[in-house]
Amino acid sequence: MQNIIEQKISKNFKRTIIHLDNVMVVVCDFSNGPMKKPEAPHSHPHEQITYVAEGELFFYKDGKEFHLNKGDLITIPPDVPHCVRTLSPDVRLIDSFSPVRRDFLL
């Protein structure tokens, strides 16, 4: 069974969640760039792979800064603090999570 959920989190951020029982892909659309400072760091017990589908950003992972552009990938192990700062007006990230982030489904 496939589920697709559209969520408008704020005026400048929306996400589309696609998931099965054991895998989740989330398309994250930011339209607030360039950001003056990074968003607040967060962490979760899930493994994450992020692909930059559009735009340019700084990705902060475990206190280190990574400059990412369209076509770049970054991996985030479980429980590692991370966040972004968009550098272009629009940024699209495609996040894959394992296991499924049940907190996104509430």
C-alpha cells in the first residue's frame, strides 16, 4: 500500500511524503532563500540520505558545514544534529529515511 501526503509546514516550506511500510522519501521545498542564518539543528534516530534536486545551500552536520549544489548527496547517521541554510531563493531536497519517520505521519 502506497501513501502520499502533502504538508504545508509554513509559508516558505512544504513537504511531500511518499512511504511504504519500510521506506520513506520526503520531497522538501524551501522558498525562503537566501536564509540569513541556519534553521535550528535537529536530530532523529533514523538514517537519512539527502539529495539536492534544486538550488544551493549550506548543510550543517555534527558541527561541520558542507556547501551543496544541485546533484549533491549527503548522508546523516542516526542521532546526528543537522540543519540547513538555503543560499538560493528556492531549494528542493529529496530525503530518504530508514526506518519510516512515523512522526511525519501524525
